[in-house]
Amino acid sequence: MSGGGGAPRLPTHVDDLYVGGRWVTSSSAQRLEVVDPATGEAWGSAPQASPTDVDAAARAARVAFDDGPWPRLAPAERARVLERVASEVEGLAEQIATTTTRENGSPVAETAGAAANAAGILRHVASLAPHLEADDVRPFPDATRESVVRRDPVGVCALVAPWNFPINLVVTKLAPALLAGCTVVIKPAETTPLSIRHVVEACAAAGVPDGVVNLVTGDGRVGHALVTHPAVDKIAFTGSTGVGRRIAAACGERLRPVTLELGGKSSAVILPDADLDAVAHVLLRSCLRNTGQTCYVATRILAPASRHDEVVDMVVRTVRSAPQGDPSDPATVFGPVANRSQYESVRRMLATASGEGARAVLGGGVLDRPGYWIEPTVLVDVARGSTVAREEVFGPVVTIQPYSDVDDAVALANDTAYGLGGIVFSSDADRAQAVAERLDTGSVGVNFFASNHAAPFGGRRDSGLGVEYGVEGLHQYLTFKSIHRVRSR
């Protein structure tokens, strides 16, 4: 799928899956329709994989793990392949951006960076190879014996990804799984089955051995078949908390390790001394990234009561100034909601919020045009404990709630079943740090939020199990063995 001259070649109506190092025709006649959320029109399709297809992919990964060269290569050799995959992905940047924008409506200003970010993840993970190569010898207390701690790949991994960031939320799992020596079966979201084909092509072009990376497409039935397949050793899933619970239950029955990166309801705590111009500068990225369809964004803005109206004015002014429109236009900030199901979900949430007393000071409606368009919305008069204050919206909606003092702000921020992200804004970095340490969440930013490939990212409570990124994310794809021996003299 690498482009030469002219327009990039994109996948549209495809019949094949990637199994055992080859594109093979699906045994299923059922199709997944791919709809452009900006227009509501179908433009592509992919197979709804059959149980036979899933079995073939899982068994190909099993054979590649049990008998193939990949797990037996030195970590440095696998790292060099990951670096080649990174370069191949970078060469597909335009194709990745265009396909993703047409699949899920993410503005091209967002998707244009997907390839570079994926390549950055791959290269960072490759840099962790020495961690796998160093001998880890630990003496017994009596000093006459010792233990060699081996880090072995966990085996065949099913990587199940969502539709909001269909490239990077696969690569976040794929890179550490490959460096660890695992083999994988990728299952993208049913509404975004095409963009990930570019990454699979990059893996093939980079020399990843046959069977190490496999791809099946389909709905939740395909995901369930993978989660419960006897050839699969580990599941890594990003998606909704409801689906995550079902996956965790299935893995619990099988004593199968699982990493879950789930929903969020994060808060942006604006302390009384915060510079609101500085908050405005990062507001869209921190609270409404990707039309609000980002798990960690701080969609609950907590404002000191003394500055509540000031904060509302700043948020409304900032959101109103951000263009909504054609996602293929580089100037667009807000695109459509990614699919019809999510569009209806956001509309229901807005109706519920209104019924529970919330008031839209900006937006709150839908656009009268084809596709799945909801106005960027700012809600005030949001009652504590109301649905919109506690449940994830996953659309272009933020709420603003007042608090009385810092203790009240911390209590309000922690009053949620989720624990994924959060931000504290203050002109005093030490004061912000002190409040950040009180927030019961997996990640917190001080005056901004961004993921760091070198630091673990994961949620607490209903936001998931395990972590991604950093050496801790690599550990999710390892199993440990201790070999005890008498120390040599």
C-alpha cells in the first residue's frame, strides 16, 4: 500500500484478512460497511470474519510462537525489526491519515500525526531491548545460592482496539508484544477495519516473519471468539468499560492475563490562582481532543466558585472559536461524531443532562446536515451526582462545576467510578503538584496533559487493569521464571 506518484492508494472494498504472512480471502460472505461519518455515506467494506477465519489466525500465531524464529531472536534483533516497521509506517503517513479520517471523522489535523506518533512508540519500545537482555541474578540471603530471573514472552496475544485512535491504540499494544517475542492477532473496531491494514503492510515490508502478525476484522462476535480461543494466551483491549468487564470475566474463567484500558471521566481542576489565558491555550487538546472522543480528556471542568463565571466565559470563547466542519480541512478542530451508534449515545446523554437540570451555554444541538454532527457543547448548572457529571459522554461535550475550596475540588474530582486522567491548573507548580498527588487517578498533568511513551499509562477502578507505555507496559507481555542454583565460586 505504499504510494508512488499521484494520489495515495487506499483500501476500500476488501475481501481479505492477513493470516500466516499472506492476505487470504475470508471464508465469510458477511460484510462490514465502512461509513464516512462526515457524510453518512458508505465508501468501503471489509469481511465479517467467520469462526473459521478466527481459528486460522489464532493457529497461525500459535505456530509462529511455538515453532517460528521470532521468540527465539535476541531482543536486539527484534528491536531492529521494530525500527524498520517505524520507518515503513512513516512512509505511509498520508495513507494512514486519509483512511482514518474517512473511517472515523477525526480531523486531519489529528490524523496527520498518527504515523509519526506510531513510529515514535515503535522506536521507544525498541530502545527497551537492553532491559530484556541484561542478566537478572538475585542472591539468596545466605549468599551461597542465587536465582536467575528469566523474562519470557507470554505467548499469543489478541490485540482488540477501538475506533477513536485506530492506529496508535493498536501500535501501543503491538510494539511491546513484538519486542517481548510474542505473536499477535489484531482485531480493530468494526467501524474502522481498513486503516490498520497500513500497519500490517508496514510489518510485512519490514520483515516481520510469517504468522507473527495476523489481522481479522469483524464485530464483537469476532472479539469474543478471540478472547475465548484456546490458542490465545493474553488479551489486550482498549474500549468501553462494559465490554471490558465481559472480557475480564471471560479471561478470569480461563486464568488468562488481560490488560484493559477503559473509560474515563477525568477532571480539570482550575485552582483560584490559575492563569485562564494559559488554560485556554491547552483547553481544546486537554478537554476536547478528537471531538471529545478521547478516553483521558478532562471533560469535567472544576472551577473555584469565586471565578466560575470567568471560567465559563473563557471556555465558551475558546470552544466557540474552534472551527467545526469538513474533517479533511486542516483548519478543522471539531469533526463529526465517529459513527451512528455513538451519535445516538451522545444525543441521549444531552437529553438526560437537560432533564436533570443542566443548561447549555454553548451548543447542545445537532447540525442539520448529512452525517453525525453534534455541536460542541458547554454545560453549566450540572448537579453533583447527575448522569452527565458521572458518566462518560465521549463526544464534544464539557461540563463546568463550581467548588468551594481545594478540599471540595479534590472530593468532587474523586467522586467518580473512573480513574484515568486529570489536570490541575495553577500559577504555582508546587501547589498544583500537591493537588495532583491527591487525585485518585492513573495519570495527572500539571497545566497540561499528554501521554509520555516512557511513563506508564493506565486506569484505576472502572478505567481498567494494567498499564501501557514505559517498561511497565512491556512487562504486560512477559511471564517470569526463576531458576534457582548454587552460586559458582
